[in-house]
Amino acid sequence: MERSYIVAVTSVLAALGAILPIAAAFYLSWSVATSREETRLTRLAEYAIMRADMALGEATSALKSADQFSFAPCSQAHIAAMRTLVVNTRSVEDIGYFEGEALKCSSWGKLKTTIGRRQVDFTTASGIGVTARVHPTVSNGRAMLGFRYRSYSVLTDPARLVDVLASPDTRLAIASDTGTLVSVLNAPDESLIKRLVEHPQTGSDADNLFATANGSGWIAVATSSRASLLNDLGRERLLLLPLGAIVAALMVGLVLWLSRRRLSPLGELSIAVQRREFIVHYQPLIEMKTGICVGAEALVRWRRPDGSLVRPDTFIPLAEESGLIQAITDQVVDGVIGDLGAVLVADRSLHIAINLSADDIRSGRVLPVIQAALASSGILTEQIWLEATERGFMDVKSARATIEDARRLGHSVAIDDFGTGYSSLQYLQDLPLDALKIDKSFIDTVGLASATSAVTPHIIDIAKSLNLYIVAEGIERQEQADYLLERGVHYGQGWLYSKALPAQEFIAFYNESKRVHGTGPAVIRRDFDAMPPAVGRH
């Protein structure tokens, strides 16, 4: 079901991956052309403002220089000085001297008629008055731009402000903040200019694209029609459609790759961890002398959404290699408390053993996780045993620290699958362990004439010499149980007693064990004060 769903989703995503990039290429071509045109208009408006501010700066400099003249007004020296200013200032066409509101002389000489001074349209922050349209005699009726400071005024050709190379479809205007047009190029739409002066912005409407830029008391507006985009649009499509096809191919490939990854063992395992698909089965632990069930080993099972179970040996190595094992361990802890919390609280002699990974032993990070989970459960720390294989003890220094912390909290710690790893005897001597579990491979040799059949009694003797609890794994025949009981093995587990059971079945098994065999002594709980110190414990 899960795989069919993923395949269906993959098919839909692959189709979208093929279609959407092509559609996006058409949309993007329009967007790129629009953005490019808006950028061009913005730069044009900014350039116009720069020219306007430059003209204002030159006019300001000329006006303030004239204001410093000490010549007699309208004397030959005064007129010559004004003429020199005009010649040396590129944007100034003429400069005039006023007494009151009447022009007395200019760089052209003394006036024979009286010419009044025009009112300014706006004043800049530097105190320069600006008059948008001045019609002096010398300009042959052409409107000029006037700048005024105290007794002097200068004239500038407004065409200087919009003297840019632009297509006929590009329109430019410079206006005051109050909306007075100062200079225009290619007859812009005055209503559009007015609207943009009132609300400066860059963007577009149904017919035009536009951009604005602000200067010293004025604003530049550049516009063009949407129809002008069609030429650019064709070029953009030629560039972007092949790119869209490439992106479509890449997206389809990515979807297929992701789906395969999701369907890969690691991908499925990651999803299972996220969905908390891991449950716990319980392998009963039997006291050999009495036959009583005194606990269980918590064994993780991966239950897929369809109810099928995945064998641990197919996913545990992958989980350890990928680092997902820690999250799985946490789910096992939660599962044990949720499944058996009431039973463990009711019977303090019952314990559950949880397997730890090499990462858990090395880092010790699982201990606070367990403590936090037990805090509100009522379960005693002593009822949770911890087990780890020899591979988890390879970093002896870290393992010692974790084991000591665990035992200080109240946990008993067992070495699992003893004899199948590396330097087992060294671990027993160097680490403060509580129990030793004999691996099934050694139990299988009991009663058989095999090369390894003699190893089992040696392992038992070593454990006894170190005062460790001994647990035999994988007991399947009564002959094996009799042999182990005769040699003083404390606990056993295996199919002779029961397979690993779901929680409710284990509880039923445990209750039946108590009914048949009685409660028995609570020997499984650790009492180190009553035990002689084991060799190698610190």
C-alpha cells in the first residue's frame, strides 16, 4: 500500500515536473523582460535626477559666487564678471542681477527695458528658488529653467536635464515635488506623471511600465508602454525555453531519485522512525531453579502500516550505521513503559532488560532519556536492566563512565552475546558489570560433540569467579536447560520457555507463570551489598 502510494505520487510529481518548468519558462520570460525594462527605466530616472542635481549644483555655485561680488552693480566690471561665470559654468546660459523685483543687468549687459522677476515654483533645501518656466528675450521665446538666490538669477536650458539617448517609446519627465513640470522628453502622459509624482513608485499598470527617482526637491519619472516589451519577450523565450526544458528534465530526474531514495531501505527506515512504527516484543526471562518468569528482554520490532513485521537483523545494522538507532532506542523505552508500566509497578520483583547500541554506551545520552521517561511512571530504576553487546564496550573509557553512571542510578548492566565479540575477558575484568549473557551459539553446542562445546563451561566458570549473574540465551531443548541448571546458571530464555511475545501475551504468560510456579523469591533485583565484590569492579 505504501509503495503503491509513493509510486502514484511520484507519477503525479513527475508529470508536474515536466509541465511546470515549461509553463514557468513562459512566465519567467515575461517577468524577466518586465524586470529588465523596469530596471532600465529606473536607471534612466536616476540618471535624469543626477543631471538635474548637477545642474542645480552648478547653478548654486554660480549664484553664490556672484553673491560675493564687490563690484558696483551693473558696472562694466560687474557685467564682465557675470559673463565669465556664464562662460565657465556649463549648465548656465545667462545670469542676471536684480534690484528688488526688477532685472537691472545680465551677462549680456544693461537692460533698456524693465523686466520683472518671476515667482519661484519651489525652493530647495539649500535655499535656491526654482522657477520652472522663464521666457527671457535672449531665448527667442523658448522656456528656460530659472534658479534664484538673493539678488541674482541664472537660466538653464531644461533640455539638459533630459538629454539622454532613448527610443521614441521611452518618455521622461522631471517635476517638482508639488507637481510642476520642469522638463520632459517624448511627450509623456501628464496625468500619469501627475499620479506618479503624488505617489512615487516603480511598477506597471494596464498600459505602461514606469519608474521614479527623487532628487533635491524634484522627481524624475520614466515610462514606456507594455507593447514595447514584445520585442524583448521573443528574445527571452528563445533563451528561457531551452532552460525550462532542462529544468523539467532535472526535476523529473530529481523526483524519481527521491522516490527511489524514499523506497530505499534507509529511506523507509527514516520514515518509520518519524512515524514511530517500532513496537516492542518481550522475550521472557526464566529463573532456572523455580521456572518462574522474573522478567523479559525488550526486543524491538518494526511493524509496517500494513501490519507486517520486519526482522530486526535486517534493519538494526542499518539503524546503527545511519545513527537512527538512538531514536529507535528511545521508542523502545517509551514502548516498555507504555506496555508494562502497570505490571512493573504492581510487581517490584519484575524487571525488563533494554538493549543499548554502541552509540548509547559510548555517549551515555540514553540514561537521562530513561530517567525522564521513568520519572512519572512509578517504575523503579532497578527494574530496568541495560544490555549491550561487546561491540558497545570497545571504547572502554567511555563504556566505564556510562556503566558507572547507570549503576549509580540503580540500573543493572549486562554484557550481551558474550564470547562473540572482541577481548571479552578484558571487558569482564575492566568494566563494573552485573550480569553476563551467554550467546545462543554456545548454548547450541550443549550435548553435542563440537569443537566449541567445551567453551560454555569455561564461560560459566569465568562469570562465577566474577560473581556475575549468568543468563543463557536461546535455550531450545530440555537437555540444555538441565545442563545449565546443573552448572549454576541463574536465568535462561529461549523457545523452550517461550518465543518473544507482544505485550499482552507476555503479561498473560507472566501471570500464568506466577499461577503455576508461585511468586518465588525476588532475586532478580540487584542487591550489591549482599554480594561479594566482583573482580574488576570499581
